[in-house]
Amino acid sequence: MTTGESIRSTILTNDPLWWRQAAVYQIYPRSFADGNGDGIGDLVGIISRVLYLASLGINAVWLSPFYPSALADGGYDVDDYRNIDPRIGTLAEFDVLVAELHDAGIRVIVDIVPNHSSNLHAWFQEAIVSPKGSEARNRYIFRDGKGKNGELPPNTWTSVFGGSAWQQITEPDGSPGQWYFHYFATEQPDFNWDNREVQEDFLKTLRFWSDRGVDGFRVDVASMLKKNLDPAYDGLVDLDRLGQSLFHDGLHPIFDRDEVHDIYREWRQVFNEYDPPRMAVAEAWIPSHRLAPYASTEELGQAFNFDLLRSRFDADSFKAIIAANLTLSAETGASSTWVFSNHDVVRHPTRYGLPEYAQAGSSFRIGAEWLKNGGLPDEIDVAGGLRRGTAATLLMLGLPGSAYIYQGEELGLHEVGDIPADQRQDPIFFRTNGSEIGRDGCRVPLPWEPTGTSFGFGSDGTHLPQPAWFADYAVSVEDDDKDSTLNLYRKALSLRAELQGAEQLEWLDAPEGVLHFARPGGWQVITNFTGNPIALPAGEVLMTSSPLVGDMLAGESTAWIRA
Ligand code: NOJ
């Protein structure tokens, strides 16, 4: 077994269900590693770190968008779905990356962004110079404005990033024109998914990347593709409030409409053209009981469950969420997914380090309100947040199903709270005039070395400023420290691979504030959410998230036991 080819065929099998209990590591390409010294992470940078990725013991990487983009929304504004941003690399480099990751036994998931393109996409550029009612306009959602001269938006819906969800264009003859719908930034026009041409173009994109060897897709805002702009909803200002009443029946004008499932049933046919079939995971911030069809085997196979991410570090809440989601998975045959951090939310050690009152909220806004005031590192419980964060992670890695890990969490990184306003990039910050801090704080380039202009990220600076405290969290520093967060993640992931069996979990009796469960094969996980040490159950202690206190499990700590 001397060639990459033979290693690959040994490590990566054709198991069609490889993803069901995978540990997936999310790479935000612009902030992972910079191979050409322009301050922006790239494919060459990732290729240079494949050994590092292999050392983590992960099963797959998920690459956030690397497509050509003007970066109005961190790459989720795509100019061309079947190409690579020249600042990030080339298709040839992409092929090398896939081959090297596969050789290392790591599968590749790419991000697909079907709800909207960027305003620089050739189709949108064509739409704005084409006449009203043309085929080109019909690929997006154009409407006449209201008011005497169409000077008012078609309705009062707002963008999730702040401001109106409608933008008026200037017609080719220079007159004020129609309005287009954008649920996200102005530069992200929503596609018209009733248009067969749009549907077919995405089938082509799925095949394009599948043919290049990618193993799966993370589907951005999967629940929003189908819309009903029926005038009956006109005048309803607050989509969130509207959501409360309509969310549960598939009738919301833009979220989670029942027709969206037709799209994914067709995508499944494409996934199944490949051996093994391509996997997919839906990103959908909808109530978990509505996730089942997305995650079914007739559609995407998996959907992110963000319930744990939204929860405080609390035993009762964790137990209720885990139990409910395992029940749902058992009913539908989908595999569960678990995640605490990603590129949209305040990093979980930081959330858990916030004062109690600041820990409640939803989606990426948890903690963001508080961080606005300056935040890190002085005003946060840095050590406590990380202690609770690693306890939660070790619990998550003990659960049946897939675990999604976000780059930098294996280093115990906190959110970067103090990025100057003139260096921020997130449209949320700008569209709310800075009243919402946005997501840049979890997207700061990784520290690889404790010194240098970019802590080893590249040779010349970074596109978002790194704080001085990143030095203590650098990969090379943690590599050398056997008690580092990095080595804790490595140990957990390697043990998990060894211990992970059938997707079953049995709750065991535990005192208040403690969760204790057994997995098949004698593997037990116990998490002490309280502040005080507790006695450990009988068995061999395989690892703990914090050092034992004598022979007891420390407060806010998780242990893995072989009973
Ligand atoms: C979800 C992505 O994770 C987020 O980063 C992006 O801003 C929106 N979708 C819009 O694409």
C-alpha cells in the first residue's frame, strides 16, 4: 500500500451511510490558512494543512463557499456556482485538495447556496438590463412598486440583515424601475424557484461538483426556496412575528413552505446517480419537528438541528433536546446532527462565558448583543466558558449521529469581540448601522504559530484583525501541550471512532444537574452541569474534559467511561 490510490481505496469505502455518524469539520476557507500571502485563506493553504486535518481524526470537511464573490456576505453571495474565486484558488487546485483529503481518509462536503445568487451573477446582470416581464427577470423575484409611480416597495417585509427586503432598480432607459426581493443583503437577490431554468441550473451544479468527487452538500437556507408573494400577506411587517403563527403549517410566505420538498426529492435523484450516493445536510432554522422531511432518505438525508446550539449550558434543557431529537430521528430514520458553533454564531465557549442573563436568545444573535459592548477578553468568564464549552463538546461527541465542529473550536478559541468598526465585514453590522455586531468575531483567521504578522496564518497579514491573545491558542503551542484543547479534541475524536457503534442511547439515573447515558458496547458519557465535583460511576475513566478532582468528576465537566 504505497500509493495514494491504494490508501484511498482502503480508507474510504463505498459505504453509502458513511455520513450518519461522521465527525465533520467546517472550514471557512478565507480564514483557515493563506498559502499565497494575500491575507485571505485559500485552497493551497488548506492543502498545506491536510496533515493537520488528518491529525484531528475527523471524517469529513465541509467547505463554506469558495466561489467567485464580491464578499457582500462572506461568500454566500455567489457570482458563479461552478467556479472558484481566483483569490481562493483554481479548479485544478480544488481537484488536488479533494484528492489529498480523500487520500487522508477525509470526505469533502461543499456549500451550495440555492436561495439567492449575488447581484454580480451573469443572470442578475442580464435581468436588470432586460425588460420587465422578460425571461431574464423571471429567474429572480421582480415586482412593480406601490405608490403613484411605483416608488414604494411592493410590501413592507424586512431583510433578516436589517432594512427593507426590496431594492428598486433603475431601468435600462434610466427611469426608476421594478423592485427585486432579497431576504439577505441587497447584493443577494432571491431566485424564483418556480422557474424550471433555475431548478435545472442547480441540478447541473450538483452534478458538476459531484463529478469532481465531492461527497456531499451543505444546503444553505434550505427551507426558503419556495415563496408565496400573494398580496394577502402585504402589509405584514414583521416576518418573525408572522412566523410564529404560520411556521407550523407550511403556509408561511417564505419559510418552510411545503412545496420546497419537491426540489429536494428531485435533488435526491441526482445524489443517487453516484456511488456512494452524495449526502446532503439542510441548513434550516425552523422548529425541529418540521425538519423531518428535509432529513428523510427521499430528500437530503440530514438536517442541522440547532436546538443544542440555542440552549444554555443546562442539564434539563440538554436532556429534553437530545431526547426529543433522538425520538424524531428514530421515527423518520434520519441520523441526528449536533453542532455548537459555526460561522454564523458567537463561539460556544464565549456564549457559555457570558453572564447568565445574556445566554438566552436565538440563532446567531445569542451573545452578540452583549459583545457589542467590547467584550473580550476582560469581561467574560474566559476559563469558565471554555470549561463548559469542552464539557458540552465531549457530551456531543458521545451522542449517536453526526457531530459538526467549526474551525478553531478545537483550539478553544473565543469570539473576537473588539474588531474596529472600519475593519468589520459582515453586512449585518452595516445594515443595522452597527447596532448588531454581526459575525466577524468567529471568522477571524486561525492562529497557527504564536508569533509573526498573522500568527502563521499566512506570510502577510489577515483580512480580519487577530487579537494578541490568539498567540496562546496557536496550533503549534497547543500541539506541544498534552493538556491543550486541541489534544483533548484529538483524543476524543480518535476514541469516538473506536467506540462509536449502533445509533442507540440509553439514559441512566443521575442526580439533579447531571446527565448520564450509555451507548452500545459499554461506553458511558456523564456530564456534570453543576459547579461541584460528583462521584464517578463504576468503570474505566477513558477521558475527561477537565482534570479529575481527586477521584471525582469536576464541576462543569464530562467523562467518558468504559463500564
Ligand atoms: C446562512 C449562512 O450560513 C450565512 O452565513 C449566510 O449569511 C446566509 N445563509 C445567507 O446565505
